[in-house]
Amino acid sequence: MKKTAFTKTPNVSETPELMQKFLPYVFPAVVFVIVAVLAFRWYSIRTQRDGKVTPFAETVTVENLSQDDANRILKGVGDLKTAELEGSGEVGGQVRYEIKDGKVRFSVMAEVPAPETNAYQVWIKEVGSEAKKLAFILTAGKGGYIGSASVSETTLPFEVVVTLNDQIVLTGRVSK
């Protein structure tokens, strides 16, 4: 039988030398591939989550109220509706609002303990969804924590959510 260049089989004695030659590179290469795949997955998931803007957050524009409007709503002057804010424990509050000129002007009054760190944030949230948008930060007032804003009437109905350190403290619903 004639040997050709295509049918050469490695000698059994050469195999350990080949393994000794390439084995130190196999393990690091496998580890590198695994780390690269995990890093790519982490980056993809993080950018998808952070980059998502819900249609609710895109279309809702939150405007600050003038000082006169905020004072009028806080004092209860005019035809105002009230929605209770409910939470667990000794916390509570109200949302006073009016629908006028295509806008919903609202103020949040919360009776909550003073935070040790950060501040209470007020979010407006689409009913039946997790889509939300930051409305304002509550500030300390005479009767607790207060804040005011206005949104378009087309946003109704919506939920008002008060959070502290990403934990929900109070929730309430504003509707026509």
C-alpha cells in the first residue's frame, strides 16, 4: 500500500507532545469565550432595560404650577376633587386636583416621617401598567410634605405613587 500526503496518520508517540504543546492554551481560550459571552449578555440586557421609554412617559408632560395656583389648590379654594393616598402603617395623604382648561392641576399632601436619606418622589403612573413618569419631589411644609404639578387632561385616569428609595410609600388614583 502506497502512502500519500493525504493519508498520513499521526504517530501515537507524537500525540502527547501535541497535547503538551497546545493544552496550556485551551483552558484560557475557553474561559475567555465564556467571559466574552456573559459580558455581551449583561451589556445587552442593561441597555435594553435602561433605554426603554414607555409611550406613557414619552407623551406625558409634567409642568410646575405657579405659586398662586399651588397655594390655591393647597388651601382648597375652588372646585377641587380629593383622592386619598393610602399606605401601610401610620402614613397617609391626599391628592387635591382640579380639571380646568385641558389640564389637571394637582397637589400632593403627604403625612409621612422625615426621611433619613434621599427625598420622597411623586410619580404619575398609567392605570393597569407599570409605565410611570417622575412628577416632582415632595418638600417639607407645615402640615407634612407637599408638592404640586399639572399634566394634560388626556392623561386621566392615572395613579399617584409616592416613593422613598424605590419603595412605594403611598398610592392613590386620580380620575374624572
